[in-house]
Amino acid sequence: MGPAALLVLLLPLAVATGGPEVHSLRGSWQLRSGNGSLSLPAEVPGCVHTALLCQGLIQDPYYRFNDVMYRWISLDNWTYSRTFKTPFDIRKWQKVNLVFEGVDTVAQILLNNVTLGRTDNMFTRYSFDISSVIQEVNCVEVRFLSAVSYAAEQSRCHKGHSIPPACPPPVQKGECHVNFIRKEQCSFSWDWGPSFPTQGIWKDVRIEAYDHYHLIYFSITPLFVKSAQQWCLEVESIFDVVSSKPIAGLVTVNIPKLQTQQSFSVKLQPGEGSIVLHVNINKSAAVEAWWPNGHGKQTGYNMTTTFMMEAGCQIEKFSKVYFRTVELIQEPIPGSPGLSFYFRINGRPIFIKGSNWIPADSFQDRVTSDTLRLLLKSAADANMNALRVWGGGVYEQDEFYDICDEIGIMIWQDFMFACALYPTNQSFLESVRAEVTHQVRRLKSHPSIILWSGNNENEAAIASNWFSIPYPDIGVYIKDYVTLYVKNIREIVLCEDKSRPFVTSSPTNGVESVKEGWLSRNPYDTHYGDTHFYDYSHDCWNWTMYPKTRFASEYGFQSWPSFSTIEKVSSPEDWSYTSNFSLHRQHHEGGNIQMLQEIGRHFKLPQCPDPVKQFKDMIYLTQVMQAQCIKTETEFYRFSQSEIINGEGHTMGALYWQLNDIWQAPSWASLEYGGKWKLLHYFAQNFFAPLLPVAYEDKGMLHIYGVSDLHEDHKVTLRVTVHAWSSLEPVCTLAKEGVTVKAQSAVPIYKEPICDLLGRCRNCTRESCVITFCLVGEDGLQSPRNHYFLSSLKDAVGLQKTQLSASVSQQDGIYIFVLQTTAIAPFVTLDVGSIKGRFSDNGFLMTEKKKTVVFYPWEPTSVEELKSSLILTSLLDVV
């Protein structure tokens, strides 16, 4: 198919009265390899890998060992081109721009064989003036340079000190010098993801033609003016004015639901500039604030902004406006050294519950709105109210933040720098400044974003000297750090957005790090800021190993995704825990062995002679282990929120690592690639519940805390049940009535020596019995039922192999599974293979003969399909 076949008439997307003409260049382009041996059609937005896959020229890049087999794609230099007819009279317009919302990454842009410019930053918008180059029929070309070659060359040419790390660990099978290119850092590999350094036009590309003036950015920032007790909006518009004289006009802002309408006389100066309008919201209107998930509604108001300029051109901008305030509180705590670190939303302290977000695919064009909605809805359904957009991925697409606004997911937004040191030469800094300015302007209207953070772990990298820099040389790296994150990124953020807090790094000691010259001696100090914590060598059921930190922004354990997910990208010879495939897929050094060791502490390892059954048993146990470990750690953070013990505590955030997966592999995720819930995600639904009893043991004493995110105190009954493993009949029960669970706190509500409790219960022993407990209040208020194991399950006495069965029926759009058991069954798991959907509960301890579980399908299915796909597993099915 030659370029002539790509001659397409462009249709206008948006026309303002007398305003600009905007024409998209999305759709079919031509793609060719460096030497011209491959030529194929390619969709834009898109990338080379997906174009090759779409044409059947490569297999699924995620299949088996293809990440290594297809390395040649990233090492070649590809060219995108297309021919288009200009759909308007060129002479009519003063200025015509070719705009790329995202180019990945290093390219030369040509129109009609004239070089318009070059790109070197995936995260920046590029706009090229083509007024003097555009013709009636045009050929646009984007000539890419391999990101891998470019990064290597930039590193080679870098003058002065080295910028570590040079290469990722060999286990990651990645590419080198990713810190020298402003591109998705994990695209060169990570410890949970493959190396696919993509090339492509990954976002929208269009032509904009206009006279007089053109609106480039538009943002709305709500501010609450305490002195006046009134909401005010800061409405910022950034224009390109092509007229040689100032243009006067009238701007009207209208929010009908809030009986607010204001008009402003404005004058736009020639060139690029901004106007900032302050709109006072009518005091008599009742403004409903935007609240995080679980704390209230996410009310938004429709707003129309009309620009009526004397040049006769009118622009109407339709927006959704939300009202919320955010403060990051760092102040002294009585009885504790250091400072607090928590978020106040609309004046209310909020315990942050959630996880960390990584890119949902190596190929961003495959991340659809549906993909995002499924993953984000799953976060909200697990009672999360926040996600951290981690700094080694991408600034997410507009739909991501729109959905978070809509469902109440707060966003901790990192800038895209991670686990590395970075150059600070002038061209690099200029590129970063353009990137940061663009992203803040693009994103700052979203109420969901509550924090900007400069980088991931780079303060810690210098403080802990990850890269073995000789002590006399450390000063130059500290200077680079301050130059990049403080004098450039922070400076721009404070100038562009005064409505939300900024921290330079994560983990950081916050204002204490600032005091120490922006780099603290120990960024992991539990008395300040946030911490990241990983430990795979100790017993994860032992809560005393966890840091009683102010804010846990990263922590986690690995597991394998379910067999149905792995099956899609493997062949039968791969289905063993020690296969080449299993080793290849594990990008974290020693990860598969660490999981075995964690499992072995509390469970019997599978010994089945059938290798496939043994592999499936291992997958099941890694998920059980991960869920139980992160449950223990998260519950520890939640019950630490209201107390100070030995100067530590007041924990006000728990964001485990990580929410989602980039491909099908062992990782820390709770959602598999494709969105299937691991057992951890089902556990998260419970351990993040708004009302939860949490048990822990200290020196032989059982403590139960009542943890609440509810806005009011509640009188509840604590029900504790002790079961012998050998019987579905409880050995004894206890009901403690009139327990007060305080609003938004964690309070001790019960304690008893375990030996006394067991003695009262027909001489139970630690090995023969298990404790379950829940909170029940009035008007249907009820916590999930929690459990506490008194011994490792490999030592449990009296556990019997059960006969599990299930009946399935349909009720409207959902499916009802009624489970029956003949004995107590730990970690009962329902799996329906590749049928998309989720259960209401999973991985639970079944202590009653019958239990009803609901399946919510994400695509059409049937009772027959569910029945034939269902696999029921409990702990004793592992042999």
C-alpha cells in the first residue's frame, strides 16, 4: 500500500464561531523500518510493536520469551508518514500549527520534506508552526531514532561525572542508560516488567488553524477564602495571540447550579500569555464539596466559559468544576519526636487507603478508557480512596484522572523520575521544564490530584548511596539533585499551581528533608514523612517487623498471577515453578525462592508428582501468602493511626505496592494483567473496609482494635468466635456489647491473655483452634468478619480435607454461587478461569456449612459457562 492510498480528507473535530479549525491526523499512517525492508500500515495513536502485531508480522510480544526475541524492533529506526489534503483554504488563516500531544520519543518531524523540528521528550506537547510550509496536499513524516541507541549516545557524550545506574540488573533483561532519555523509565525494563522501548506517535496529532488568538491551556483551581468564608475559582487561560495588536474582549463564566455568573473585560497581548480570572461563587448557593471515596459524594458542577473578543471570534469552553481543599499537615505530635504527615481534605483528616499505580500495558495505545475504568473501579470496590501514580511510568491520560474525579480516588502524582540519578545539563533541564509546565497545566484542574512529588526514591538513592559513589564525590550529585527537583521542578510547580502540596521525593522526611538541605540523612525515618518498606527474609505474619511510620507509601510481597492468566502467554512445557519460563518471567532477583521461603514458614509446600498440578498449587499458595502478609502489614498501619508507642505511630496512610500489572508475570500486584482480582485484592476489600476489627498478639495477650473511617462514633457489639479446626460447630462465642468505635480512629476494644481464652474454650490449643471476630451495629452496620491464626497452618491440628461444592444460579445481571462444605476450610477460592468478572468475596475462611458468594460479570456469560469453568480450592487441596 503506497502513500497515495493514504490520501484522506480530514473532517473538522471542533469549530468555534469564527474560531480555529482543528483537524485530526489520527488514523492510518504508513510505517517503514530503517532500511525500508518492512513497510506496513500503522494506526496513530500507536507504536511500532502494535502495528507489527496488527499486521500479523510478529506474535503477541508478551508470549513466552518474545520480550527478548523482539529486541530488534527497539534497536531499529522507524519512520511514520502520511499524506493528507488540507481541508481548508490555507490563505484564510494567519497561523497553522501541527500539534503532537505525545511523541515517543526521539524523532525528526518533517512536512513536505522541510524539517519542522526534533522531539526528545515523551511527556511534552510539541507544536510546530507550519503556516509557510503547508500546501494543498501534504506529506508529514516522523523519523524516529531508536530510544536505546539515543540513550547510549547521550550517556557516552555526557561530560564530567557519571550518572548511575548505567544498566538494570541482568535479571531484568533490560536496556541501559534510561535516565538519559525523557521516556517512560520502566520501558527499558523493571523488576516487574519487560523491556519494550517503544517508538511511535502515542497520543493525538492534529492541525490547528486560527486567526487573531488561540486557546492553548485552560484550567480551573478552586480556593476556599477563609476570611470571606467563600469559594473562589481561579480560571487560567493561556493563549497564543497572532495579532500584532492587543485584542480586547469579554469573558463570561457561568455555573447555573450555583447561581454564579461573572463577566470580565480582558486584553490579550501579542505572543503567548495568560489571563487569570477570579470568580467568586455566590454565597447563597450551597456548594457541595468533592470527597474521596468512602467519605462523601464527588459532586461536580457544569461550567461554561465564553470568550467574546473584538476580533469577532468566539470560543465556548465547557468544563466540570469540583470544590475541595487539600493540606499536607506536618506538625509536632505530643509525646513523639518528629512531625506528623497526613492529608486534610476539606478540613477533615483522611486516612489514605490504597495502592501504587504502574502503566497498565507496555504499549500505551492498548490502554483504553475501558481498561482504565475496570482497574480504577476495582480499586474503589476494594474500599481504596487513593493511588500513587508512580514515577517510573507515564503521566496518565486524561481519562484516568477524569475517572478518579468521578469515583473519588485521590492521586499522589509523582513526576517521572525513578530509582536513578539524572543529568542536569542545559538541554536536559530545558526539556524537563517544558515537560513539567505542560503536565501541571494539563492536570491541575483535577480534584483527584492531591500531591505533586518530585521523584521515586532518588533522595533515598543518594542518602543510602545505592550506587556506591565515593564519599568525596557525593557533593556534586547532591547539587544535581537540588538543581533538578528543587530549582527546576519545584519552582515550576509552585509557580503554576498554588492549590496543592509538593514534596521533592518519596520516601522523604518532608519539611525535615528541606531543613537538611533537601536530602535527609535517613529518608526512611519513621518520625517524619513517608516510608517505603520491603523485607522478604523475616516472618511476614509478625507485625513487630513493620515500621510504625507516619505514612506507608510503598510496601509489598510478590505472588504469581492465576494459571488462566499465565496460560495465555506460555506453552505446557513452561508450567512448572522451576521452568525456564518461570525464571525468565521473574525480574526480581531471587523472587521465586523468596516466595517459597515465605510460604514454607506457615504452609506445607506442594509435593504433587503431577508437575502441572504442583505448579497450580504453587500459584495458589503464593497468592494466599501474599494476601495474608499484606493483610497483616496493612492492619498494623491502620491500628497505629491513633496511638504513639515509643515515640512512633499516628500512621495516616497505607499504599501497598502495587495495584496493577503491566504483563503476565510474578509481581507485587493485586490485579493481574487484564484486571482479574488476585486473592490480595479480595483481602484488600476487607482490610480497607470503613469499619474493621483488627487483632494482634503481644507477649501472649490478644488485642482487638476497632478501626473506623466513619465520620461518627458508633456503638457496636464485638462478636468473637473460637472454632476448633475439626468442627463446623463453634467451641465458644463471646459478645461484648456497648463497644464505642470512635470516628476516624483506631481504639483498643478488647484484650485477653490467649491462654485464658483457650482455657475457657474447652481446652483449645493454639494448633487446634482459630479465632474469628466482627463488629455489628445498628441499622445494618457491620464490619467484615476477620480472623486470627494462633499458629502456622502447617501445624494446625484437626483440619480435615473437605468436600466443597457449589450451585450456580442467575439473578438479573449477576450470578449466585451457593457453596457447601463438610469441614472448616481455610482460604476457599473460587476461580472461573478466563471469564471476566469478580466475586463478592474470595480466599475466605469457611466456618459454616453454607456460604453465598455473588459473581459480578464484566462481559456476558452464562450459568453453564460458569459451572464448567469453576474450580474450587481450599488449603487442604494442596498436596
